[in-house]
Amino acid sequence: MGQWFEDESIWRESYDISFNSAVLEAAGLEVEKILALVDFEDGDILDLACGPGRHAIALTAKGHKVTGVDLTECLLEKARAAAEKAGVQVEWIQEDMRRYVRPNSYSLAICMYNSLGYFEDREDDFVTVANVFESLKPGGAFVLECAGKEPLARTFQSFKGRQTPEGIQVFKTRRLLDDWSRTENTDVVVRGDRVQRFRYVLNLYSGRELKELLDRAGFQTSAYGNLDGAPYDQHASNLFAVARKP
């Protein structure tokens, strides 16, 4: 049996939850902040676990050459359609991030939306960041968003409900696993009279653990509390890292 994220039906059925209009619309501003955070000027960009291409398309619209890599075909179909609608050309590649390597090719790599934390074997997280290190040119930067233990500890709720901008009701049950190593999430989604359940698990990292993971791959890493470059402290919204290849 494969891991949860390898089931295409999860992404297809939960697309309007994971990538609601607010999430999609935020991509443009997030791209501006990413580029400012690393003082990026020019060079090819890798969007790893690009999903429906929201960041890749925004980066391409700014004149950058972008490669979007994702394992999930239905999300890449969304990405291709969105790129065509936006009138931009992005290189889309269907591949597992644990296998994708293009040595010394990119000046910037990004991996957003806690995508690194899907793997059951945490060593696969290291394999992934080592691949990114090899794919970057010397002096290149890797911007990574990861589920941070410290922000989660401050805001943790075992149950909460929310409504998407489209009016869909989502009720999340969450529990911690393996001594704060992972969080198991079950979303109950209500669309009118239709009810669905989705389960997913994310690896958690403290700021120190994430820096150690990235530095082990050869990076020089700084942790931040948001994409504005705020310190990773008690006010952090999530865990963001900027890892540079010497």
C-alpha cells in the first residue's frame, strides 16, 4: 500500500479545500516576499511540489524561467490549464521529489505549503533536500516552508472548524504522534449534503531540527517566522528556512 499522498483521489476530491481561492490568490504576494527574502535577481527557478502551479506561474509572469515538479498528475493538469490561461510557459515535470535531480541548474528552489513533511521515513526528507542541494548552482538559495513544532505548540487545537471562501465547511481533528514527530489530521468536509473524510500525516520539525537537516546536506541555513524575514520566535506563523549553497 502506498503512502497517503500517492493517492490521486485525495488531491482530486480535496482540491477546493487545499487550494481554495484565498490560497491561490496569495501566491502573487508570497512570490514577491520570497524574491525579496533571498534578494533574488536572475536565474532559473525550481518549484518543488508545485501542486497546481500557483507560485511557478506567478514567478514566470515576472519574467523568470521556472520548472515545476510534482508527483500528482491531477494537480499538474490544473497547473497546465492555469498557465495556459495566464499566457505563460512553464516546464512541468511529473516526478517524485525524492528522485528529481538536475545538477547545478537552478539559482533558486522553493518548496512551500509544508510539502516536505509527507514522507513516513524522515530520511526521505534528507534525500529530498540533498537533491535540491545538488540541483542548485553555487550561491543558489532554497526557500522551504515546513510545519514547525514551536508555532504548532502555541496554537494547537485537537479540533476546530472553518469555512472556506466558497462556503465549504471543514472540521479538522488533529493528534500528535511519536513524541511530537508527526501530526495526524482528519478533515471532515461538508459540501451541502455531501460529507467526505480525508486523512493525512505531516512530519514536524523544530527550527533547530530543520536547520540541522539542511546543514547536513551542505547548506548554510537561517530560520524565519514568516516570509517577511521575521525571527523564528514565539510570534512565528510557521517555520520558514532560507538555505544557501556555498
